[in-house]
Amino acid sequence: MMYVTGDPVEGNRFAGREDILRQLEELWATGQQLQSVVLYGHRRMGKTSILLNLVNCSNSQFKVVYVNLLRLGNPKNVGEVLMAISDSISDTIGCPPPNDEGLLNLPYQTFERYFKQVVETVTKTSRQGLIIALDEFEKIEELIEAEIIPNDFMGYLRGLVQMNAQAAFAFAGLHTLEEMTADYFQYFFASVIPIHVGFLEPTATRQILANPSLDAVDFSLNYTPDALDLIYHLTAGQPYLVQLVGFQLVRRYRRYNNPVSEQVFTVTVKDVEALINDSEFYQRGRYYFNNVWGQAARGTYGQQAILKVLAPYPNGLIIEPLKMKLAELFRELGLAILEEKQLEEALETLKRHDVIQQKGESWQLIIELFRRWMLLHLIDY
């Protein structure tokens, strides 16, 4: 019995995002013009899993081509980017991609002709059309900033779907809609439907814990109600952390019961507390924790300072004590104190990225496990 941590989940192991799949199905089930969408949310929220499971909600009414933009590597020009997208389309649809020379010499014109051909092919066998799912779309921004692809790339993609009513894009990434419409993406995302991928509800969290992958079944796993409540409190329903807790509980049980001594392992509050009080757990989850911390260093200034100040307070701080402690921290670091507008922008950025929340009059970290990781690692930063 095992949980899936880190990798996208598909098929019957995919749970808790039925509402988003239903929303996508409704958007694409009717109408003459397929609607492009953007799935946005913080890291490890399950955006990739949603894209990979789109085919399961489509009832074969449209073809979904999945493209992970991180696999582009280090392209030298826009032709190589379109070459990679063409290859993914060809693998899924079966239409041979255009020759490399055409994409390198006349990238936009060559890909446009190929795209039109693919849409025509798909609509002959599929009533609704073609969805191109582009994952990790921040890669496009990186390539534009590096001047590898032109600033008008997103406008070009928008033109493709405007000319082909039976085609649409589904993007997934970290940026919120406000951030996307403020930079290179503004021409495209002004007309797309934004879908926020946030934390799981308690019921979905319980569903994930109750249905691990059955690749190696040698005992059954149950949870007491209090243990389930504690896991939700610790993770806030963050999908990766829920899976990580489940995975580490099984691993811990195997370690101390080898060979397995019971056919049914009932997880209690004591088991969960023993797990999260072990520094090894935070070491296992370092990729997620480091990414959240690292993301706070980008964009609006002052985000990491706010996290440092809030970490010691599980119930958060109201604004005046928060300002006071931030001022103390900046004086210690020899930095200029945040101005009122800067503080407001930093708080709102962290809120949009699902890192902090305003509960009543207090600002607090949403994920208790991340708060505890911060306390363990503050000395390193």
C-alpha cells in the first residue's frame, strides 16, 4: 500500500478536483467557439494532474494534447519551441509534424499551416475539437525575457485560436491572473477563463488518504477521525503534503513493523505527531518547502521578511504588531523599512499565492507544516 508523492496522478488515483474537471467539461461541451482557460495556483497543487486527466472528462468529444514546457530544455529560437509543440501534437493526433527546416526558417507561417491541418483532422473524428494543454507556462516568460522568442508570441497563439473556433489552449502555471495580464501575457489572457487551483476540501483530503495506490498491498490502512482532522489542520488540504504525510506514515509503520505485524494499521493522532516531530519528514518535503520559500523571493519585495515574522505565531499577527516586528527585522538586516504601499503589495502577493491568509484581523501562514519548516530553517536564511 503506497501513496504517490511528487508525480502527477491519473485514473482512479486522481481525486478531489472533480469540480474543476466538471467546469472544464461545461465550458467545452457546448458552443461554436472553444474557450481557452488558464489554471493557476501555487506549486504542487495538482495542476499537471488536472491537465493529464482532461481526457477522462472529455467523453472523447475533443482531443487533448499535453505539452510540458519544462521539457523544452534550452531552445535557441521560437522555431525550436514550435517544433517541440508540433512533436507533442503529432504524438497525440497522428498528423506528421512539419519539417524542421520550415519551422526554423518560417516558424509562424509553417506552424500556422500545420495547426490548421491538425484542427481539420481532429474535427472530422471529434465533435468538439482540439485542446492544447501547455503546462509550466512561465517557461514562455523566461524565453521572452531571454530574448529567445519574440514578445508577440502570446499574441500569435491568440491569433491561432481566433482563426480556429474548434481549438483552444489550456495553460497551467504559478502566475495569478493579475500577474499574467500585467506582463507578456496580457494580450492573450485578457480573453481567457481563469480557474484557480487551490487547497482541497476536507472531504477530498480524506478521500486521498483512504485510497492510496494499491501497488503493494500487504496490510490495510485506516485513520481515526482525530488523525484525519489533524492531517487536514497540518496540510490545509495541500495535495502534495497530504500525499507526503500518507506516504511517510506507511513508511514509518513498515520501518517499525518489519515484517508487518498487523493486517490493519489504524493511524492515530499519536502516529501523526510522531511523524511530523521527526526532522526526516521535513527533509523529505524539502523540495516543496524550498520552492514556496524561493517563490517568495521573486516579484514583490518583502515577502520573505513577512514569512519570517509570521512563522513563530500559529494564530498570526494583526497588522500593527506585524509592522513593528517587520521594522525590527529590517533594522537588524540594515535594510530600509517597508513603506505602507510596499507592505500591502507584499501581503496581497502572498495571499494570492496561497501562502498566507487574513483570518479576522490577523495575517497568518496557511499551511502549518510550512510554518514549522520555517521555524526549523530560519537560521539558514
